[in-house]
Amino acid sequence: MAATDPQVLALAAQITESREQDIPLLLLKLKGILSNPSLGCEESNKIKQDIYDYGLTQYCLLILKQDHSQLHGAWATAAQLAEILSHCCVGLEVKEDPEEFYKKFLPSAIDSLLVLGKRLQARFLLAIKEKEKQDFLHWFQIVTDAICWLFGGHIQLAACVLQNDCFLQLLITDDVETAIIMMSVLHNILRINSSVLLQVEEKTLHSVLDELVYKLSSTTNPAVGSAATKLLLLVAKFCKQLVQLFTARYKGLKGLLSKQWTGKGFDREVNQLLDLLYLEQSSGKGGMQASQMSEETSKELHMQAQAKLAQFLLRSRLDQRAAQRREALLAQVNTDVELLMNAPGLAEATEKDLGAFMSRSIPVATKARQTHNTMLKYTRWPWWKKLGDEFMEYDVIPDDAINMELETLFIGGRKSF
């Protein structure tokens, strides 16, 4: 048996003797070990085996399951650890307890990377300063590249990515930059495993296709339109069964493509997709009827179909937006309730207190301060105590907590103490 790589051995020993908060930065040294230009393929895979055997790969995943904002280096460190984790796993063949690695560890890694991507996307959308936005977008790109690298090396993970709720949440965005990145991820999934759409649940398939068609109907951005069209074409080329689904589910798609997206710089893909859609239509029951239809009737039917398609997609998107608004309202109610609970009595109230109730920034600041204090306590817990809460979202307020605060808010017109 070949000896363990001395660099891996030294790093493992250093981590064993280090404080918990120093470990993430030490794990970043794995990038230099893995990227040594003198390593051949066989030597590189042997080092990955050593890294896994000494638990360093597992340590990277454990760190990524914790609160990323509390890491030394925060999101930059988390993004680099995501990249390291994916590179440690690709080319690695685990022979001892392979089920643990292939059935549990790899899906858990995909889940953690998608959660990290979701949090980076959220912070990118909330960022105000341009430099901050570009940093979050850069880290988001690193994480999505890591996801693609991981399922590229283990193609069975393509279906795992597609069926993950976080993937669909990442795809459903009106933001141009992150939408294009996520469509690129989807393109890689279909390129690596073209049959994956037939392996997932019908609900997942419909949700993905609905979002692609929605993007075509709701934007005029040529980059978004091109990416969505190329994806639909890729799907249509792969399976005639899915072309049938297009014509049955999205009746206004042909008119949408020909009227809104012709002449926008990707006519070849638009025309190829239209040819496949018309070919499917002509081979069905409506082929003879369609050929005999007058031009005026055809235009009218196209308009009706497009209107129905727009209503269907808008209703779907409004349902999603309503759910997001409900979450935001719950958070606002919670901050307002806390402000009222801490308010002085009428006799003691000052003009400054009145200003606090009239300002929307005070409740937000109060909630931010409370969240900060909660997070501070959480980070002081030992690592083993955090394992059960590895994916806990700290900005989500439990319904029972809100109900309790509302029920104890006022009694007989006075604040209860």
C-alpha cells in the first residue's frame, strides 16, 4: 500500500491541534495540494483518496453545513471550500463502504452547495453597493461551477440536482445575471445526462419547463431569451414525447417565438425549435385542419393561445410571489410586535418614542440587532451541537412564535407585563 501524501498528513495533524474557528482557513490549503502541476491523473486521485481517508473531505462538507456568514472570510471562504469539496470528490473511487459515499455523502454535498448558492443569490439581490454585488455574483459563479464539476464527475447526481427544491428556487428569478447562470447549469445537466428529464417526477419536469417558457414570455432581454430557447431546443431534440408536451401544454409558444424572438440574434435556434413544433402539430390530429385554416383564423387562434399561456404562467408566478410576500409579512409582524412589547406606557412616552413607531427603519434595526445577538450565541456552541440545525434559516420566524406574541400583546387596551 502506497504511503500517505506528506502534505495531507501534515495538514490533518495541524487541523487536529487547531481551534475550531481556524479550521476553515486551514482547509483552504487543500486547493494548493490538489492543484500541484507536477501531479499526474493517478497521483492526483491517490491524494484525493488520502484526503478522504483522513476525513478532510468530510470536514469541508461539515463546515459548509454551518452558518457561512460566521466563517473567517465569510462567503469568500465558503465559496472556495465548495470548489475544494467538488474537486476532492471527482476522480475519487471509494471502495470501503461505497454506499456511504455514493448514496449519502455525494447527495448531501449537492444539497449543501445548492443551499450555499441560494444564500449567495439572495445576498446578491439585496446588495446595494456595486462592489458588494459583484463579489456575491463572483462567489455565486464559483459555487455553481463547483456543482457542475461535481455532477460532471458523478453523472447520477444530475437527477439529484434537478429534483432538489433549491435548484428550482434558484432558477425562478427575474434577475438577469443569476438566471443566465442557472440556465447554464441546466444546460450542463442536459448535456451530461440527456435522459434526466425522463427520470424525474412529472411535477419537476413541468416546473422547469414552465419557468423556461415564462422567461420567454416575460422578458425582452436577448441573453435570457437565447438561453431559454436553446434549452427548449435541446429538450425537444432529445425526445419527441417532450415536443408533444410542448404543443399540448404551451399552445401559444409558436406565436411567442415567431413574433417576439425572431431577429434577436439567435434565429437559427428559434427556427429549429419552430420546425420541430410545427412538425409535431402537422403529424397530429390537427395537421389537416391547420393546413386548411385561413390566415386570419390562424392569427386569431395564435393570439388566444398566447393570452391563455400568459395567464397560466402569470398565475403560477403570482402564487410563488405570494408565498414570498407571506414570509416577509410574518417577519415584519414579528418586528412590529417586539417594538410594541418594548414600548413605554403612554404616561412615559416621549417624542423620540413616537418617532420610533413612525419610522420603518427602527423595527428593521431592532430585528437585525436581535438576529445578530442570536447568531452570536449560536456561534459559541460547540460544533457537535450545531449538527441538528445545519440548514436552519435564521430569518424564518416560526408560526407558533408569532401567534404567542400576538395573543399576549394587549389585554384590555393595555400592554401586558
